[in-house]
Amino acid sequence: LAKTTQPISMDSYEGQEVNITCSHNNIATNDYITWYQQFPSQGPRFIIQGYKTKVTNEVASLFIPADRKSSTLSLPRVSLSDTAVYYCLVGSDNYGQNFVFGPGTRLSVLP
Amino acid sequence: EAGVAQSPRYKIIEKRQSVAFWCNPISGHATLYWYQQILGQGPKLLIQFQNNGVVDDSQLPKDRFSAERLKGVDSTLKIQPAKLEDSAVYLCAIRVGATEAFFGQGTRLTVV
């Protein structure tokens, strides 16, 4: 399983765009990149997934360069409610594979 | 639609006591996971089931932890006897589609 590295913490202000970058240098050809969000007292929640280039949904955008050795989660115009821990995961559709979480990035949105 | 119910939400026990957690996922999802999340850390896999069978329990402390999955749906995780370092949130998750995990809200265990 590819190891991921992301910043331990980030601070931002309401209304700003936040970009969280994740490194995954040994990503495999059949691996996807998935980001989860976790609020206190809740389980992690899937927010976005991609394989290459750019993916956008109603919550976030995910940018993946051609070499796929990194990815960037972009949260547009954050609010206080976006304060959470964000996890970057890399893995394939192999049902025998589990989901490996690192320590994540603790995002604090300030007023 | 995915859904995972866990009970209880909170549990406080004394060390050396026993405790059990329940996971009730919506049916139709073959793969189920139990994770342990210690405060300030990411979730760590304890055990993975495929239907009734165990796929991976390499990180389960088998001298005190046990888990089973009944009829490929509900699952229980037990700790006997509990230690102070077992204080954590225990998360149950199911695999949704090929590449996504859906988590329950977890059970917060405090061992005193």
C-alpha cells in the first residue's frame, strides 16, 4: 500500500480557499486517491476521489498531476463548519485491501 | 444506501473489565472493518471481514480482543480484559462499491 504524507495542521480564515497537498510517491498504477473528512465524535466521511487530472463535486476539488505522485484537495471559501481532520488515502479496488489512514491534516478555520 | 449503526455510543469501564461493541450495517455489503482511533491519531485497522470470514486480523491484539461477524451482516468486537491503553473510539465501517469506506459514528470507550 502506498504511504501518504500530508501536513499535520493548517489554519485558515473564513471565506478563504484552502489547499491541502498529499504526497504519495510510490502510488501504484491501479491506485485511486481518496480524501475523507472527520468531525469530532464522528467517523470519517468520504468527500472526493480521483485517479488523474481534476475532479470536482459540490464539496471540493481534487487536483492530481500527471505523475500522480501527489494530490491537492481544494476547499473553496471555507466556513467555520469545515474545521475538521482531512485524510488522504491511496488504494485500489482490491476487495482484500483495507483502508489505511495516516494522522491526517487538522484544519482550523478561524473567524 | 449505506448505513452503519453502532452501539453503545459511549462506554466507561474499569480496567480488567470486559466490554462489547456492536455494529449493525445495512445488509448487502460483504466487507466490514473495525478500526481503533486513539485521540489525536488516524483510525487503525483492527480486523477486516469478508462475509463471515476474517481477511486481515494482523493488528488485532488477540490475547484480549475478539471479533465475529454473524451471518455476514452484524458484527461484535469484544475486549477482555480491558487495559487503560484501550481507551479510544472504535469505528465500524463497510466497503461501499469498489473504493469507498462508509463509517459508523463509533463507540467511545474510556477505561479507568
